[in-house]
Amino acid sequence: MENEKPKRPRGRPKKELNLSRIKEMAQAGATDEQIANATGVVRSTLHRQRKNDKGLSNIIHDWKLEADNQVEKSLYQRAMGIMAVDGKYYPPDPTSMIFWLKNRRNKDWRDKQEVELSGSISNLLQEARNRTNIPIEDTSPEQSLLNE
């Protein structure tokens, strides 16, 4: 029995995450992919460890939230105008205003317009025929009933 080799653990060794590096990157606005690459693991490893350790997941979320909040504050300041630390005044920025409103009040400020059409397909096809003088075959349900 003395000749038996000690059993080695199965599978790959568990990679320890560098929390100080993760914090630095999360607070700088890095994505999970970027954080994983910088800490020497693949994204799926980071994801699995976050899934298995809710404390880790929550702290990374909080660090990312700090970055998001700082960007939101800066965007708001640019939209409203701001006096910089060096005494230079930056007037309100219309692009920042539009971006803010499109995201915060998207129903009122979105670019997408909804257009409601009324009438039958047959009428629309007939109007198209009249405008283009190109015969368009009518395959609408109404025309199919008339042809039977």
C-alpha cells in the first residue's frame, strides 16, 4: 500500500479571481467580457462564478452601478450646463439633452413614428397601379373572393 500514489483532484484547478482588478475595471465601465479577459479567465468562468456566488455577483453589480451613476451625473451636467473645476463654463449641450430625453422620456422623444393606415388592400393596390401604370397582380383576399 505504500506504493500507491496520492489521489489528485479531478478536473481543472479553480481559478481565483482578482477582486481588486475586477473592482477597478467594473468602476471604469468595463463589460463582463473585458473583466474576464483582464483577469485571465473566459467570460463563462466569470459568469459561472457570479452565478454560484451571489455575494460576488452583487458586489460586481454595485461597482458597475457606481460607473453608470457617474456617467448619468455627467450627462445631466452637460445637458444643463456646468462650471468646470478650472473655472471654464460649458453651456448646455443640445445633444446631451436629446440623448437624455430619448432615454428618460422615450414616449415623447423617440425617433420612431407610428403611422396608422386605413382602407383596404385592394384600394392601395389600385392607387399604386394608377401611379405607376405598371400592372400589379392583385392577390388580396377580397380579389380572390371576387374571382371565384
